[in-house]
Amino acid sequence: MAHHKLILDDDIKETYSLVAIHCSEEAYKMAFLLNKQLGLHLQRKEVDLEYSNDGLEITFSLFEYENAMQYTTYNLVANKCRSLIANMQSSSGLFSNDISETVITYLLPEFKKVDFFLKIFSDFELIPLRKLVSDINEIKQVISAYSVDPEAIKSKSNLIFD
């Protein structure tokens, strides 16, 4: 009897460009600055990027702009999420000590110093990435911006927003 073997390769590779942005501004302010400098129309999505890790709800701010004329989608996502964990400690005295701890979680842990990522997905390979990075670096509040090779990222699955 013949054996049939099915090989399921992961051929679904999403090709996108990724720009890392170092900036100490809030996410909404970064989206505003990118809109102003690059002529985008980034808007906050109704639902943020949400994860659950060890019972802790983690949300990353997510902004999106879909340019239908150029078949291009821009996503701005925060890389850091600060969560507050409340640890209750009871004491036998008059005053109880409530200690809360802030935990920082990263969307891409291998890039801990990056504040935001701009993911650019296009049906065409017409994105002038060098000019885009240069324009982002001209923003006064941006410390630095540079292109990141998506193949070098270990946690690529965190960049799937749909």
C-alpha cells in the first residue's frame, strides 16, 4: 500500500518594510508628527493590539492608514507597554503597606530600546524607504529612525495585526 505524505510548508510570507523609531513622545503625538511630516493619515484603530501574558493584560497602541491609491498600508505600533501590578501586603499594624510594581513588556523583545515601529505593507515594491527614513529623522522629536530587516526578527508573529 502506498503512503502519501503531505508537506505543509509555511509559504505565506508577508513581505513588508519595517522602520524602528526612537522617540520619547506618546503614541498619539508620534502619529500626529508622522502625519504632518509624511503626509499620512494615521488613525488609532478601535481595538489595540492585545496580548495576555501570565494573567496580565498587555495592550500596544496601534495606528493605521490605508492608502488605496498606492495599495499601501501603514501601521504605527508602540513597542513598550507599561502595566501596573498591585501586590497587597497586609501588616498587623494600623497602616497597611500596599505595594504596586510597574512591569514593562515589549512587542519585539529583541529591540528593547525602540519606542515605535512603522510597518509598511505594499502590494508593489515602490516604497522609497531611504527617503521615508530620512524624512522621519527630520522630525525634531525623533532621536533616530532606521530600517530593520524583517528576517532578523525572532518574534515576527507579534507583527501580525489582523
